[in-house]
Amino acid sequence: MRFRPRNHREDNPEIFAQLVKNNPYMALVYDYPELLLPHPTPENFQQLWSVKKRAVSDAHSVKSHVEIGCGSGRYLIELAKQNPQDLFLGLELRYKRLVFAAKKIKQQNISNILLMRERGEFIDEYLPLNSIDCLHINFPDPWSKKSRRKNRILSADFLNRMHPYFCSGAELRFKTDHLEYFETVTGILQELDNFKIVEHTTDLHRSDFNGNNILTEFELLFKSKGNPPIGYLSAKPLNK
Ligand SMILES: C[S@@+](CC[C@H](N)C(=O)[O-])C[C@H]1O[C@@H](n2cnc3c(N)ncnc32)[C@H](O)[C@@H]1O
């Protein structure tokens, strides 16, 4: 079993009280039990995900989207509003961003999003094989230093591990302002024989793909600060 973050709120309230003094959002993440799992397990995830699924539709064919590193939820919320028939799962590590996202989702009465505090690398512990219709990864931490690049979420190993979890006809969407990271992921996808790039640009905002683009929080910030080129690609998992 891999290490799961300790639940100090339940196991050690004194330590929890100290931590909350430094970061009040560590307590606020518990205010949204209907849409945010601060300590997800495959069991509590499955329970809430099924509730969300039933709320969206009785049909089996609900599409599932996953966003890794959803930040304060701008992109996920907009996408969920545009696709009320689909289900959306947002993974994020930072407490404050999770609380901001949950607050907006609740205020806007959006019922097709579930958030959890979890690392994207572990998504395969929660979802069954052949279940992801679209995996969105927007502006992931670039780990620019060469010695740290092994920490990047998008690697050949991660993509190969994720491949069985995609449905037939599924999609991976990735955008970043870090063009070296973008070129590296492009190269990895070109070398893998189980993915095919179907959309690709190194300057999203000045490309034909911009019309359907939903801005993330980071993207908005970049736009206001000189609008540097953004790499965007969409890839299809093959043999599904
Ligand atoms: C640069 S920010 C981008 C946030 C958002 N996608 C946007 O574009 O505005 C990267 C986000 O990924 C989250 N993150 C970093 N590593 C992660 C991981 N392994 N799993 C899930 N989220 C992660 C960070 O906490 C941060 O909020």
C-alpha cells in the first residue's frame, strides 16, 4: 500500500489545530462534503461519484472527464457548465485552491463536479479500466530544472499506465506555457505507438483552436502579462 496523507483532523486534533492556525483552508476543505473529498479513498470516492453520476443521468453512457491540477476550478467549472450531461473530477493538492473551487461550484449550484485532494499519479486507484473519456492537464508544474524533470506528471511511464483507463474514442488534452515541456511531451507521444496526436499548436491563442479554448486561471494571468505562446495538444489513445 502506498503512503496516504495522514488525517490529523481525526487522528490528532491538537496537531490539526496547529496546522489550521497556519493554513485555515486546511479546515475549510471539510465544508463541502457533497462535492469535495479532502481524504479520498477508493470507497468514499466511489460512493460520491455514483451519487453524482445518478444526478447527471440514469443512463450508463455518462462521459467522465478528469482534470489533474484543477487549481481554483475556472476551467473545470466552465467545461462542466458547457457539458451538463457529463461528469467531471478535479484533482488538486493545494487546500486554498480546492476551497476556492468548491465555493464557486456550490454558489453556482453545479452538480456534475467532484473534487478531491489527491495526486494525479494515483487516479488509477479510483477509476475502473476503460472509464475516462477525457483527461485534461493544464499548465502542470513544469519542474524546469533538469534534475527535477523526473517529477513531471506527463511522462512516457504515466501515459502508458493511463492508457488502459481511457475509453474508446477518448482524448488527452494538454496545454502549457512551458514550451520545452510541451516539446518533450509531443516527442514522447510521437514515440508511443498507443497514442496519436490529433491537434497541436505551439501558439494556442493565435491558432484555429482558440475558438473553443477555455481559459484557466494561470492562462488568464499569462494573458494579462504579455500573452506568451501557449502550447496545446490533443491526443487519442489508440487500440481501444
Ligand atoms: C501551475 S498550476 C495550474 C493550475 C490550473 N491548471 C491553471 O491552469 O490555472 C499547477 C497546479 O497543479 C497542482 N498540482 C501539482 N502537482 C500535482 C499532482 N501531482 N496532482 C494534482 N495536482 C497537482 C498544483 O497544486 C497547482 O494548483
